[in-house]
Amino acid sequence: MVRGARLVVLLGMVLALPGCGRTVVAQGTPTPGRTSAPATPTSLVSRPKEVRLVGIDPCSLVTPETRQRFGIDRPPIPAKSYVFESPACSFRNSNEKVAFQVVTGIKAGIEVMAPGRAVGARQDYRVRGFPALELRTDGAPPASDFCTASIDVAPGNMLQLQYREDGIRPPLGKDELCRRVRLLADAVVGTLLERE
């Protein structure tokens, strides 16, 4: 990031799944602009409540039932998202060769996913009433594609989820990956709300 009259915004979402052997990178393009963040779309303004993520272990947001539903057969791997400077947790289904990651973003709100800061086909939607953004980024190698969902749970707090292929053949394809990340988002937000 460059300080001064011109700000170069570069969001590199490096969502690595430790121990899975692959790193997926979806990188934004550098864009000149102001130092203030772009306006948040109107559809991403209201929330049913604010849920702070500080102190919440992302591994705990994926219940045994959710793991079973997604065929997770490996222990969760706690990690850190260096992009979001926040706790992360990775899960893998070694039979189907797919994986997902949950990040409890406590230092970056959904505004970091604004147009011009993250690239890809965008779809605004809601997860249990919370504003969410599905981002489809092209360019992943075959059998390593992914889809991400960002859920705005409080100012400066977002859940960041990624569901990805981890060598599956034939590949699932973007539509199926995004369908699964939405199901995962619903389950994770449901667990988060039960803790309130």
C-alpha cells in the first residue's frame, strides 16, 4: 500500500489451507484513487444485529454436524489470515478432495471487498439477514477453483469463507463451489448466532 496523494489499493486474498499442498490467490488490480474507502453498496448497509468476532475461534464455528454434512474427514487446522490479520481455520475432505476455510476478520470489514479493491464477478445477497457478498474470481488452475463469501456481521468485522477444489476430478465448477460456500455460510452464521 502506498501512502500519499495517490493510494494504490491491492487486495491479495491469499487463502492458503495449511497442510493441503496448494495456495489459491485471488488478486485485485492496482487502482489509483482517494485514501478513503469506496462507498459500500446500499444492499450491504443494514444488519439484523452486530456480532463482534474478537475472541471467537473460527474452528469452533464449524460444528461436528457441519463437518459431517460437508464430508470433512481431517482435523481442523488453526491458522492466521495474514491478509486480514485475523484467525483462520481450514477444513479438508480428503475423499472428495475439496476444502474450505473460515476467517473471523476482526481488523477488516466488508468494505475491503468493495469494487476496485477485490476483483471478480460479484453477487450481493443475505445470510440469515446479514449482508453478504459472493465473489467469483477467474484464473484458478483446473481442479483448484474456488468461490468466496464475505458476511458483514459488524463494523470492521466480517466472516470470510472460501470453498475450493483441492484436486477433485472432474472439477466441481464455479456454480457448485458457490452453492456450497453459501450453504457453509448459512451454517457458520447460524452457529455464530447461537452463541449470542
